[in-house]
Amino acid sequence: MKSFKVGSVSDIPIYLNLTLVLFLPVLAWLISRPEQIGVYADLIESIAGHSIDRAALEGGNTSLVIGATSAVGLMLGVLIHELGHSWAARRYDIVISSITLWIFGGMARMEELPEDWDIEFWVALAGPVTSVLLSGVFFGALQFTPADAPVLTFVVGWLAVVNLSLAIFNLIPAFPMDGGRILRALLARSQPYATATRRAARLAKVLAVFGAIAALLGGAPLLIIIALFVYVAASSESRSVMMRELLRGFTATDLMARGAPTVSPDTSVSAFVERVFAEREPVFPVLDGDALVGIVTGAGVVSAIQVLQGVGSTSEPEPEPSEGYV
């Protein structure tokens, strides 16, 4: 779905995916439900060392304000988590193209994923460590929140708990979570990278299946969706690494066709179209003598005709997102 640029941090573009825009109000409502506030209030009271006025949390629109503030705070925590990955990656001269926040959290997109086990280990670990440090900041702030400020106490305590939960959740050894990449890095110390990926992906699928069964028995549809996402992501990671291994060392020269049919710059469009159908070649190099001056394709001719007739479009599709860290 569409993503919108909302700013940049440390020259890293930050994008907000439409799925998150649609999900944030739902997340705010879930947090604001009385049963959720009650569960977290009990936990926060034990951490803060003083009681919280429950009536003040649920009176009027206060619960909705708490839900909205907590949901936005969680997304900022996810952004800081991804920045942790990004800053660690930059120490190893890895280019970060963007960070995208979406319904399943965040994704720091890198120009090239590290295959050295030690680099991947530290870059993957940086996200959970950042979340733990952020949680520590909120835990510290919670000790100074006054007892007569129940809303502030609840929000600060909730962010302390949820950022710690984010770190723990991401350490699950399953792609695309950080724990899956940490596991692959450790396996890659003593075996080929592709083999380590395959074994880590196999474990992720097993965990996803058991997680889906547990979620189904427990009546948690959101966890079923997450389990499905983990299963698909693990399969995709394994395939992409296998493809890179198969193509490693190949260059464009290895794929280049020899003796391809050519056309000259003054070939008419009608003559070119006849050759496309007759020779069934989609691409023709354009040679001016012995010099390559360009290429022409049958699809390009069709697009040009559509534009001239006013029925085509010259816009290009958005590039597919690259791999990254969540």
C-alpha cells in the first residue's frame, strides 16, 4: 500500500504506510478499553509504587486520550527501535535508504544486507537493545511521576512496559524479527550463510505454525495474522538468500545474448513492428555503424502510441521495497 514521507532523522527518510494510518485509530481504541486499562493499571501500580485513580482514567474522553497518546508513543518507540538498527548499520558503512512504519511495526531498508555474521549480529541486536534502553528511560521517569497525575503515570508506565515487550518480542528466533537474524548470524559462524538461513527459516516456520495453533485455540485472530506473516516472511527470506547464492559471481556478460538482431536509427516504426512479429524478439539494439546508440522495444512502441492517443500513462510504478530490519 501507499507510503507517505513524513520527515527524516539523521538524513534517513521516514515513511508512514497507509496500513498504519488505518490501524492507529483501532490500536488507540483497543488500548482505551476499560479491561485493557485495568490490566495495565495493576502492573503500572506495582512498578510505580503508588496507586492510580482508576475513575480518573476512565472518566469522560480521558480513556480515548490515553489510547491515542499511547498508540502514537508506541509508534515513536518503533521508530527509535529502527533508528537503533540504522545507526549500528552505519558504523559498518551500510547505507540506509529509508525507514517505513507500517501495521506490523517498522522496517529499516538497507541498500545491501550484511552477510558477515558479526556485522549482522550487532546490527540485529541494536534494535532490541535500543528498545530496552528506551524502556529504562520511561521506567526511570515513572519513579518521578506524581501520584495526583494518574493519566501521566499510566502513559509513562505503559510506554515503559510496551517498549520492553517490543524488545522481548523481537528477540523471538524467527524471521523477520531480529531474533531470527541473530540466530542466523550465530549459525553462520560455523556454516555457509545460505545453510544458516535455511535452518533459521525452518525454525521460524515451526514457531509460526505452533503460534497460529495457540492463537486459534485462544481466540486471538490478530496473533493468527502475525503467525501467517512470520511464516511467509521466513519463506521469502530463505528464497531470496538462495537466489543470491545461485547468482553470486554472475555478471551481465554471462546473460548477454550474442548475435542479437539490430536495427538502424533510420528504421521506420512500421518496419520495426514487422520485424518484432516476424523475429519474435522483444528488444532490438540500435546500431549506427558499429556504435550502440540505444535500444528499442515493442512494448515501447505500444506505450508511445497509447500516449499519442491519450489513453496511456507515462508514470512509472513505485519500486518494490527492499529487504531490511524490523
